[in-house]
Amino acid sequence: MVSRVIPVEPFDLVIFGGTGDLARRKILPALFRRFCAGQMGPEARVIGAARSEMDTAAYRDFARSAILEFDDDTVCAEENLSGFLEQLHYVTLDARGETGWDALSALMVEGRIRAFYFSVGPGLFGDLAERLHSYGMADAESRIVVEKPFGRDLASARALNQGLAQHFDETQIYRIDHYLGKETVQNLMAIRFGNMLFEPLWNAQYVDHIQITVAEARGVGSRGGYYDKSGALRDMVQNHMMQLLCLIAMEPPAKFDPDAVRDEKLKVIRALDPVGADDVVRGQYEGTKERPGYRNQVENRDTHTESFVALRAHIGNWRWSGTPFYLRTGKRLKARASEIAVVLKEAPHSIFGTQAGHHANILTIRLQPNEGIELGVTIKEPGPGGMRLVDVPLDMTFAEALGPDTADFPDAYERLIMDVVRGDQTLFMRGDEVEAAWRWTDPIIEGWQNSSVAPILYASGSSGPDDALMLMHRDGRRWREIRA
């Protein structure tokens, strides 16, 4: 099965921070794959803009090296590369000064879609927005793309929103979260709202609890400087995991429309109860002989920044009253795995007696690796000897169920960048949504800052601190095993 490619209108995409790590690893390879797929026409242009002194020829060499290193799509033949590179241009530019802005303005083509990707730190968002307007490059068809972190608390997020709003309408601002571009994440809405089988059961009457896990096997590595100023709660929970929670818990929107979807997500965030100190666990990984611990990878050896968070959340509305949502994320865990598990309640009465044991259906949505959906059902174990019940999975791994051509499906950045060009904001966060998420997260961070208690140390390659296990054990529940 091959996804249907719809060509987009001619566009100019300016990548501020065009020589940075994100452009090298994600943006340029993603654009190349869309070029190979025929979605990016010959009139489209990609313009890198950064402080690095280079010309267009040097930038094309930079892009060639990046694509050859990070594009692992064997479908996209290397002979297409020269055609793609011809559509690349470069301008040496100072975001806070005047250098390069006249040259960039001269490259703009009237009457076509303009997208400006702010692949820079949030401290430069306001400067870039102001100069785009003062140099006459922003019009009604312009869109800006901003990466996380969108602030580090409610006050800074609000200031960023206000700064962008001075020059761009909310309909022109695309706050990108690459998790929302994942095929399986979007399938959450298809599973819920496209199947009569699930929606009647999607509430507190039938769901015992929901687990959301985003586990990473690697440590902070070279990102130690950034990560130590952020931590797992800011880096993962406030954005990626919050979006997963919203998609799982939201009410059906009236239609599949950007604002209709985002309105329902916002209602979920605003309905979240405050998280008490006993309902959150933070940890920090220890080192081994082979791999350094967290404190050996950051400058501040006495840091209290968390590399692991587990928490129990409750949504105060009719659909989810009394149903806990357990979230956990961490680095240097036993495997790289992201999944959402919807654990249904046991049958109210077992006709098979105590020897049948306890059984509950579990719907598991695997985000990575091996994207797919699995439904656990209870059946009789084959053979004589009475009614022995076992749980077996009904597994739909995308690559197996839909065929090998699923490798052709666009990755998150491919999909999201094309959505920007098309003007589709469904998979992007709205300003009030971001602020609501910080409003819920800030009290947890403030509680840690006002406490002298350090994060709990946990062994590298484990499932995290034992206290995280107890978070569920005291409720009579257990975390699902982290497995690749």
C-alpha cells in the first residue's frame, strides 16, 4: 500500500538556523524525501539563513552531506539529489542585526506561499518576527513555524505568544511538535472516532486506567548543557506527553477541523486536576563502568534536574472521573519504547471460577519502535483439562498489516512541513493550548524548586526508580514492561 501524494502549491521555505543540527538531521532530509515523492514541485525553493559565512554553493554541499548521512530512505534514489539541491539557496543573516535581510527580501517571489521555519532558540523568535515585517516579507499568506521549547514556564510562554502576536495572526503560527506527525499518533483519532467498537467503551465506566510511556535507552549525551536547564518534565511531559494525553482523553470534535480538534484538546488540559506531591516521582540515572551517569554528563555535578518523571493524573470531567492516567518518561532506561496502553476493567463477574485468574483487555498503541496497534483478548488455552484462560494479542504491526510499502509513508517532519505549506494547523499547538499546559506543569516544578529533596537515583538500563513502581502498586496496578 502506497500513500497517495498530493502536490502542494509553489512555495518559498526559509529555514532560519539553516546550518543548525535540526536542519541537518531532520528538515533537509525530510524536504528531500518530499521532493523525491513528487510533492515538492520544481518551482519550490528552500532558503537557508544563518550567521555562518557561506554562499549557495557551499550550502548545497552542506545539504548534500546532511542528506547522505541522515536520509535512510532507500526509495529516494541519490540521483534525485542534484535536482533537489538546485532548489536550495543561502543567505548569511544576523537575526538581531541588519546583515542579510535585504538579500533575503530580494529572493522572495510575490504571490506565492511563504513559510519561515524558526529553527533557532526561542530568544530569537521575536527578533525574527519583527524583521520579517519591517522588511516587508510577511503577508497574509505567510506562515511561521516555531520549535519547542516554547518557553520554560507560563510567563515565558505567554511572553513569546504576545511577541509573535504583534506581527502574525494566530492562524499563521505553527507551533510544531513532531510527535503529532507520527502515523500512529494520528491513528489515535482514527481508532477512537472511526470505529464504533471502541468509542462506547472509552470512558470511566469501562476503562480501569491508562498508561503513557515514553522511554529512551540513551542518556543525555552531548545535550547535557541544554537538558540540565530543562529536565524531563519540561522536555517531554509538558509537550509531547501532554499531546498524547489530550488525543486519548478528548471528546469527539464536531468535525476534523483544526480549531475543532484543538478546542477539545484544550478542554482536556483545563480539566486536569493539580498533581499532588505524592502523585509524582522524579529520578536521575546513575552511571556504570561503561556509561557515565547523569551528573557526569552535565557541568553542575550537584544538579537536581530530573532525567525521569512518573506521575498520576486525573481529569475532572464526566467521561474520566475516577480513571487515573499514569505517565512516565525517562532516559537511560532498559529500552527505547513509546506506547499508550488503555487498560479496560475486568468483567464484573467471572463464570469460570477462581482458577481462571484475572484478565483484562488492553488496547496498546505502539508509537516506536515497530509502530502498530495491539488488542489483548482473553481466550481458552488449547487442550484438555478444563477452562484455562490466557491472554493473547490481536496484533496489527503496520509494516506487516499494510505491507512493505509502509516504509514510503512520510515521517513526522515530512508530514508537518507539508501541512504548513497547505495551511493545515490540525497537528499544531495553539497558543492558549501551550499556556494551559504550562499552567498545569508550573506548580509541579515550583514544588521541586521549593524542596531540598534530590531526585531518586536509578540504575541505568532499569525501568526507573522503585518509587515509580510503588506509584502504581499502591493502587493495585502495575506498569507494563518496557520492551523494544
